[in-house]
Amino acid sequence: MSKLYIFKCQYDLRTVNFEHTSLGTAGRRNRFAPCRVPVFRSIFWTSVLSLLVNRNAGVKVGKMSQTQARGGRAAGDALGDAPITEDIFDDTYKEKEGPKPPRQIVWKNVVLMSLLHVGAVYGLLIIPSASLMTLTWSILCFLISALGVTAGAHRLWSHRSYKASLPLRIFLAIANSMAFQNDIFEWARDHRVHHKYSETDADPHNAGRGFFFAHIGWLLVRKHPDVIEKGQKLELTDLKQDKVVMFQRKYYKPSVLLMCFFIPMTVPWYLWGESLWVGYFVPGLLRYTLVLNATWLVNSAAHMWGNRPYDKSINPRENKFVTFSAIGEGFHNYHHTFPYDYATSEFGCKLNLTTCFIDLMCFLGLAKECKKVPREVIMARVQRTGDGSYRSG
């Protein structure tokens, strides 16, 4: 039994045990996923607050078995207390022998994605005609959208790495609709499949199929049959029992029209007289496209380029550019080694606005029980499976 310390209260929780095995099994788990208060000053103040919060609001994972040292889960989910194991790599999965199924292009998606990126390029060209207020609003919309993915669909609902109050969950669901990357239920389901069957045919965005496929190509073709099969077998009770998740899923399309396009476009027009044309293309299409590509870089670039200080036997890498663009999601070798860590990194708020945001929510009493890997467990893993590139800080 391992011990967790939550607000100085001690609990005994079950752990999930698995041994470090040979290359391709020990670490073939991969993958995915800003502060909303005054943007620039909050970066400093949330960093300060996080130092205080981490002393009181974090879950310190104590003595861990080899399972957790390699990426297992030591605590319950963000809403209940049942352990989540669906994001742990399954080394029993074997790809089917014989020819691969034919690739079926979804031409509707090809056309829509092409038009979206053409619109984003046009948005870039008309930036000089946008007011400073509109550009500031566009940045704010980018940060809110990104938080809906990183702090919401990824760290909260996919990995249950912390607990969020109802008001925070509602905000993150709204922000997730602004991001328009599938509803929370589908996003979390596919992400768990990605971790469990990373870099195999059952991985929705298998980086083994190349950069383009991992980045955007997986959205332009039909899913591999194994992705569908494995996704249907996952235990998703925690998501189905979350009323916020299921409400957003039920009303996803109208929420996307409202949050992703209508509000970003009309707020500048209504409040400071910006043209609807500029509002549609800059805080609308351009902002949306940038958030999409920042997220996709986690699936592509962060699985191909960078160092692997925690586990050299897996594809995910530490990539600073992705860390910056995806507000903290580029510490990817760490994340796939310890998927239950709420910060997806051992370095706190460094280049990690999502962690700053969660820490701030803890300080405000809207989030709690953030799971964190102890320093000694990290160092043991670095020495055992790292590529020798580790640097503290």
C-alpha cells in the first residue's frame, strides 16, 4: 500500500503495479493537451502563489512501487476516489499481422481544414488593420481556449490529476467549447486510448506514421479499426457520471457556434467598434487555428524532436517550443512517464501557464488534491531509464 498526503491527511490507497520491461513496453506510453486573470502580471503572481499552494494543496505521492515510478497511478480520479488505469500503456496489445487496412480519406474534413487554414492566413494578413484591443482580446481567447484543453480535457478529465469544483468545471467546459477540438468525452476517451496504445495501430494519432499524420492527417482519414475497438472497451464511467461533461456533449454544436465563433467575433464589434470582418478572421479563425496547431504539435513534434531524460525507450520528448506554444504541454517525456502528475513537469510554473492556472485555482479554493511525483522517485527513474540528458531546472 502506498501513502498519499492530502492537506496533511494521510490515506492508504491501492496502487497499480507493473515492472519496467524491455524497449517498447516499459515506456511505449506516449502523448497529449494561461492564466485568465490580468495576463502579464498574473504570470508572476501565480508563480508566487504556487509556491504557497504546493505546500498545502498538493497530493504528495509517497513511496511508490515500480509501477508508479514508470508511470502508474497512485491516487483516485478528480471527481471520485476510484483509481484510473486506462491511461497506462498496455504492453499486451499486439498489432495484427498482415496488410494494413486501406486508408480512407474523409474529403469533407480535407476541404474544411483547407478552408480553415486559408482563412487563418487571411487573418494574419489583416492583423495590421485590427485595433490593439482586438489583438489583446485575441490573445485572451487563445489562452481561454487553450486552458479548456490543457487544464480541462487533458489534465482534469483525461488523467484525473486534480479535483475541480463545479464552477471551475463549468468554466473549463465552456473554454473547451471555445477550443472546438471535439467534446470533452470524446477528447478524453481518445487521449486515454493514445496513452494506453501509444505508437501502435490503436493510437489515434500514431507518430510512427509520420509527422503529417500525427499532426493533422489523423483527422483527415477514417480511424484505424483498432482505435475504434479499443476505445469502445475503455472504462469511461467517470466521464459518463460527470454531469458537466455529458451536458457539454449534448449541447456541443450550439456551444461551439457560440463560444468558438460568435463571442470572439462580436465582443470586439460591440464593445469597441471593431468590424465584424476583422472580428471573424482574427480572434475567430486565426485564433482558433493557432490553438489547434499548438495542440497538434504535442502529438507530432513532441513525439519526434527533443531529449528523453526520463525514459529513453519511449517516443515522447521534452520540446521547449511545444511547451511554450501549448502553454506547458511540451514536457512530454515526463508526462508519458508520469501521466498522473497534474503539472506534467517537475519544474512547477516554468514555461507552464497551465500549472500556474491550476495552482491559482487551488489558492482560490476552486481546485484541490493535485497529484505530484516525489523528487526521489523522479531521480530514480532518471538514473534507471533516462538518456543521460537530464538537467535540474
